Amino acid sequence: MRILALAVLTMIAGLMSAPAQAQRYGGNGPVCLHKYYWNGGDSYDCSYTSMAQCAATASGLAATCGINPYYANAHVPREPDNRRPRRAY
């Protein structure tokens, strides 16, 4: 009887669990618009090419703009390597 009760509880727990969240950031743009909704939900739209473009869309909405952390063409500038190699004596 205990095994049956445990099996039923396991099935109920498996059916009641929430699905995993997918990656929220998508799109090919470097800037994302994060919209907030009245029911507590939110969404991301990462199709903007500049902060100014995103800010113009977010104006008057419950939304913020931010950098897309998963932007595929992200370029991080590096300091030029002007050092000379060490000479072996």
C-alpha cells in the first residue's frame, strides 16, 4: 500500500511541477527592451540596434532597456599589446 501511495504522490508532484524557463534573451540585436505587464509578467525583445532606438520605444511604457548578454556579435575592445617581448640573456 505504501508503494502505491508513493507512486501516486510522485506522479502528482511530477505533473504539478512548472516547466523549465527557456532563455529569455533572444534576437540578433545588442540592446533589449524589457517590458513589464500588470499581471506580473514580463517579456524581452532584443531586436534593437542602439540604446536610443530602444529608449524611444520604451518611452511611455513600463519598460527598460539593457544590453543583451547573449548578443552573438558582441565585440569587447581590448587594450593594444605594445609590450616588447622579454629578451633571454
